[in-house]
Amino acid sequence: MQYDDKHCGSAVPHYYHNWGDDGEHRCEGSPWPINRYEKRLPVKVKTEYAASRSGKLIHDVDPEGCHVGIWHGPVHDWGFRSQGEGGWVYRTDADLLVKLRCRFPSVLRNPILIKEDALPNYMQIEDILHGLREMKMCPHCAKLRR
């Protein structure tokens, strides 16, 4: 099919799209007054352990690791992403990437952070979908700890 570059005529900001009866026109879109992208910042993680929200292993946090906080704002609007349209959907305004001592995995996104004195409380985690989950210490992290 042969497309022609013809704007759809809408003054409302929008992305590239095809339009027309058979989609024969190609509109390049209209620019938004605001364009924002995620912001990545270094963060300090002060807990000793981290666990995935769905896994069964508790890992050692790398004390010298490059931990990252990622802030997600609404791309074309001011404010916070969770306040926008559809804010009732599970969305977060920020994510946390935690570097682990081992390489299996080497990074966890939005983990459960566990302090040393609270570790016994996290050896069993109540999972809404699967019931009680037995947790174990990561064997790869244990080898690196020695």
C-alpha cells in the first residue's frame, strides 16, 4: 500500500499514526508542550539483605554496589504518574534497582529490603496467591561472604 504524508488536522498533541478510510494517510503527529523522561539517581541502600517479591531466596545487598532510584513522571503532563488518568491501576512513581553481591541475579527491581535483626521474620513470607512461602539464603551470596 502506498501512503501519503498528510496531517490528520487534529490540533490536539498526538503521536504518529495512519488515518483515512483504509489508513492511506500517514500523520507525523503533533508535538506536546511537555516532554519528560525517567530520571535515574544513585541511592544508598542501608539494609543487609534483599528478596524478590516472587522468589524464594534472600540475597546479600552489595554494600559498595551502584543502587539506582528511577523516577517516572507522566510523559506529557506535570505532577505524578499515579495521580493521572487511570491512577487506580497499580503504578508507582519510582522504582528501586538494588545491586546484589552475587550474579544470580545481580540486580533486583523493587525488592523487599531486610535488616539483619529482622531476618528471622522473613524466612516465611505470606503470599496472597500461593500461601506460605519458605525462604532460603542464597547459596551464591553465602560463598562470596566467606
